Amino acid sequence: MKITGTVKYQNLEGGFWSIIGDDGTEYAAMGMPEQLKYDGRKVSVHASHFEGVSMMMWGTPIIIHSFHTLMP
């Protein structure tokens, strides 16, 4: 799936990085790439649903396969 949105740090359950899609959908990125870990950064990512077990009770868990940062 292709997701365009904004990176946000969620200070819940020990803290984790997420993407809030432009459509408002919340994604919990499993293993967020270091290059994307900037609160407020606009991104476009190709991802798939995370099929493993997640302890997070927030958003849709995803795995990011590729990404681009976007100009604000």
C-alpha cells in the first residue's frame, strides 16, 4: 500500500513512531527507518500490514518497504 502523511512520535506505551495519513488513518510503523524519525516530517511510503504480534494498541501496524520525504 502507498501511504502519504506526517510522521509523529506517540508518547504512549513507552513511545513509538507513527504516520498519520493525509486521510487521517493512524499507522504504527514497526521498525521505523532512522531517516524518518523527525516529528512533523511529510513522507510517502510503500508499506504492508504487519502480520506478526504487536503489543501496541494504537493504529494499524505496518512495515515500511521504501520511502521518500516530501517538501512541506
